[in-house]
Amino acid sequence: MSRNPFDPTLDRLPRILPIFPLAGVLLLPRARLPLNVFEPRYLAMVEDAMGSGRMIGIIQPTDPASRDRNPPVYETGCAGRITSFAETDDGRFLITLTGVSRFVIHREMEGVRGYRRVVPAWDRYAADLDSDAGPAEGAVDRGRLLAGLKLYFQLQGLSCDWHAIETTPDERLVNSLAMICPFAPSEKQALLEAPDLTERGKLLIALIEMSILDGTGDCAPPRH
């Protein structure tokens, strides 16, 4: 299993973390999330993060339909480190966050340059940092997961590289599907808060199977 981007320990994680509230967007430890940043306050957030640890917290609003500039957010998010950065000619930032660890908001601080900051508590998800101590392959019911995916793809008339899917390690496969599939924000949050890969895999399978039964087909095929 791959290491975290800078091999962090609890005492090296930031005591103050900028947060980026995004409904329906999920970041998980060791997964990668590309973002197109254009709103001025979040451009400022990225600029500041680039000069100070490169860490940003991705978190969901509790009400996805809220138009509040600073909506209430769930207490749990995931911090990622900026591992790729580019600036476009029109002033946007194209960044990639690599997930480091989930966190719980201890309290929210006064914002800076328009963006929000929190004091994160890392202890509940300390195991996220133990990338070499994760569950062995076989912790996920791949047979059931792949069967569900095949039924879904057949339902939607989609094709994919099954060899690539079948050879992708458990954690990468489960996390990629959890992040890519457009489940409801509350379902995304449940995937985020699943205590470990085994439980996340069980929940992912249940959501895919419910999508098939409902005939909604709301899960897009993974892209590598």
C-alpha cells in the first residue's frame, strides 16, 4: 500500500485547517481529488495553503441546497495535501489534493481572506495515517462488488476495462468508486465516516445494489 504524501504523524498535522465546503464531493485518505478553483476566496485559500503546509480540508455542507455563503457543515471531513498545482491563463487554479487523514471539527475560527478555518481533531481517525497497517487484500467482497458493477453497466449499456478494474487493489477501487459515483450527499458522508475499508466496501456494495434495484443508474464507471 502506498505511503501518504509526506508520511505524517499526528503531531505533524496542522492545528488550524482551511476548509473547502463542497456538496457531493468526497476525498478519502490516499485518494486523489482534482479541483478547478475559480472563486476569489478559494483562490486565496489555495495561495495561503501553498505557502504553509499545502493542506486543505474537504467537507460537505449539511444542506446541499443551501445558498448561504457560509453554510453549516458536517463535523467530519478529510484533509488533503496539494500535490499538483497549475495556474490557467484566466486566473483559475487546477490542483490535485491527495487525501491524508479524516478529521472532526473541534471548533471553527475566524475566517481569513474570505475563507473558513477550523481547529481539527485528528485522534478519532489516527488509523488513516497507518498506510502500511491497513487491511489486507480480501477485506472487501470483490466478487459481490464486481457483480454489482457488471449489472449496473449492463443496465446502462456501458463498457469499461474490466481487466483494469479486476486488478486494481481493494482500497483504490473502493475509494475511487466512492468518490466518483454521484450518490446523495448523505450517502457520500456515510462512506466518508465508515470506520474502515471493510465497512466502506459493504456500504458501497449496498448503495450500488440499491441503485440497480431502483433503476436509477446513478453510478458512473470508474476512470483511471
